[in-house]
Amino acid sequence: MAALGTIAALVLGGTVWILVAGDFAIHEERVTIEGPRGELHAVLATPVNSEGPHGLVVFVHGDGPANASRDDTYKPLWDAYAKAGFATLSWDKPGVGGAPGDWLDQSMHDRETEVEAAVSWAYTRPDIDTTRIGVWGDGQAGWVVPEVLAARNDVRFAVLVGPAVNWLRQHEFALRSDLSAHGAPAPEASAELARRAQRVRLLEEGAGYAAYRRSGIDPEPMTPAQWGFAERNLRSDATASLPGIAVPLLLVLGGDDRTVDVDETESVYRRTVRPDLLTVKRFDDATHSITREGIEYRDDFRVAARTRFAPSSVYAPGYLDALRVFAKRHSQ
């Protein structure tokens, strides 16, 4: 009986924890935005405890296919912004979840024009306060958000999480990190890096996809769409655009980032962004997405359960509060 009582207490405690951890104070509304190359299928999340009008934070995805909520991992972030009085807006990448288009058919400039369309759409909503607009983005958004800030004067603040600086250096860093994390033997690592160097050489020479396939570089070749995406974007570099940033910027970095060289990123941003506008928040043990305890790099039942039932708990302590405080401070 004592054992049963203990089990019941644990189950009850876990249930309460899950209910509290997953209870976000946001209302989600599916909206359609006229984008530069077709409709954007978006989610507008508004605070449930405020009538508005609300400020707005526009979300800019990192790399890869992504639906509006990034499989619900954005919801703790949306909730943090709701606590600061902000709505959030995010959309399915083209070709994801039935959205028209193909995200692999985009350049970074194409993505920037999407964000501009989303900001312009906000002016059609009476429940949005367009004097309080911010932008949040991670990873690949480091090549998108600076362009948005240069193109518009109605964005009050920006947050970049683990933004890359140079496309080619970032991809080499990510490959080296992955090989190291998986304990690849030296000959295997050298072969992978050599294949990457050959791909880069073909891309820089303007060789087409047919020439790449004839080269036989990769045992599992890139698809034509993947090759085209690399062709359009391999020269992306944020360095020249960063000095033009004229709004407060929060740079969030994870010390255990295996995707982006955060030391390089921090150095470049400190050197090129106005010091009075730049706030750097570094979480030494956090991953690229600022998750704790290496959660982003683990694939087991406990991680899946935690992500599903208590998504706020996967993030590094202080990260969500940092988003909330920064938004509130720079929108008053």
C-alpha cells in the first residue's frame, strides 16, 4: 500500500507539472498573408489576458523545413512574449504543411521580402500596435533580419539566436562539430571534409547540377533542389550589413552550439554593431536553440516526453525571461 501511495503521488505530481508546464496564455489564430511569391500560411498568437492592441514579434525561422510553430517548440517563446504584452506571428515555410512553394527555392533576400510582407500585414489588424514591432530569428535568420532592419524603419527591436555570419564557414564548422560529436575516425573525417571542399569548389565555379552528379563526389548525392539552394546562398555573409543596424539588438548565444561558431559570431557582432544597441546574452551550457543539458542533440524517450509535455523546461534557465524583459524594455 505504501508503494502504491508513492506511485500515485508521483503520477499526480507529474500530471500537475505537465498541466502547468504546457498551459500557455496565448490564443492561436490561423491567418493568410499575401507574400511576395504566394500565400504565407501563418499563426498569430495573441495574449489571452489582454484585449490589446498588442505589440508584435515576427518570427524568422532558421534552416530546414519548418511549420509555423516549429513543431510546438516556439510556443514557450510565444508565451514569454505574451507575458510582455506581445502577439507573435510565424508561418509555415513554403512547401511545408500544404503551404505553396518550396523553401529550397528561396534566397536569403526572398526570405527577407517575406518578413517585410508580414510586417506590412500587421497594419491591417486593429489588434496589433504597429508602434511596437520586433523581430526574432535564429540561425539562418542572421542573413535575413539585418536586411529587414535596413529596409524598414518601423521595427523597434530585434533578437537573433545563434546567428551565422558567413555561409561557407558556418557549414564547415557544423560539419566538423558533427564529426567530432559522433567520434568519427580521422580518415573518415578527412574524407568528409575533402568531399565538402570539392562541392564548394564546384559551386564557386558555377558548375551546374549535371557537373556535380558527374563528379561522383557524394555517395548519396544532393537533390537538384538542394544544389540550387546552395548555389543561391553560398555567398551569404552578414558582416557588411551589421553596421547598419539602428535598433536595439539582443544577441543570444549557446556555449554548446554545434551549428554556429558562436565565438566568431560574438566577435563580429561586438566589432560591427553599435555598442549602445547591442546586448549579448550567453548561456554557456546551452545548445544552438538554447536548450539545456544537450536536449537538442539527444533522441530518447525522456527528451521526447519532456518536449511534448513540458516544452518550457527544455530551454536554458533565464532564456525565456530574457526575451520577455528585452521586448518590454525596448517597446515603451
